[in-house]
Amino acid sequence: MTSIPQKYFLSAQACSGILVRAARRGKKLPTMLDRVLKQQAHAQDLQDSQG
């Protein structure tokens, strides 16, 4: 299996930014995309609070 370079992944901060921009523009994201972006953004919040 080929590993995917890290540069192709979205950071938690990028996920948060997408969510903020979508909300500001009044856009509804597809359910699965919304769920995953929130999960990634929340993962960063947990890391920040732990250390």
C-alpha cells in the first residue's frame, strides 16, 4: 500500500476555516463533509487543551 504524503491532508486549522467560511456565506456543506471537518477541527481543540 502506498502512503500518502502529509502535504495532501488538511490541518485542523484548515478544517475550521472551511467551516467558518461556509457558515459566514450561509452555505450548507454535504453532511459527510461537515461531519469530518468538525471532527478534525475538534481533534485540534483537544490537542491544544492537553498540552
